[in-house]
Amino acid sequence: MPQKDMRLIERPSDPEGVLEPAPGSYALTGDGDITYRCGGCKSKLAQNVSHDQVCGAFTAIRCPKCGRHNELPPEDQHHHHHHH
């Protein structure tokens, strides 16, 4: 069950697509196996999500704990499925 740190950004390019979870809750949950954490304070922002669920679903997530904006790591932003 991979945990990935998201990438901190100064401000989101499109404020419309920013998710702002309440403190103590997640921006997204699902039945996948990836957990995304804030790149700054390591709070969990998305729990048990799949790649398809997060890809294109938001421009950024604002961490409720430290208030910083996070975007998906570059390797998760586009739909090239790498088969190892």
C-alpha cells in the first residue's frame, strides 16, 4: 500500500479545482491502494485512492493542517501506465 508525498506548490493554477478537506478528514477516499500525503507536514490528504481516481480530479489539495497547497507528483499527473 504505497504512500506518496505530494508536491508543494506556491499557489494552484486554477483555484476552481482545489480541494479543501476539513481538518481531520481526507480530500478523497476510495478503494484503491495509494495514500497521498502533504509534501510539507506529511498529513494524509487522500486515503486509499486509485490512480484513475486522482488523475484529473483536482488541480491541488490544500492541507487542512499546514495550509499549503499540494499537487500530484509529476509521475502521477498523466495517464502513462508503466508496467514494470
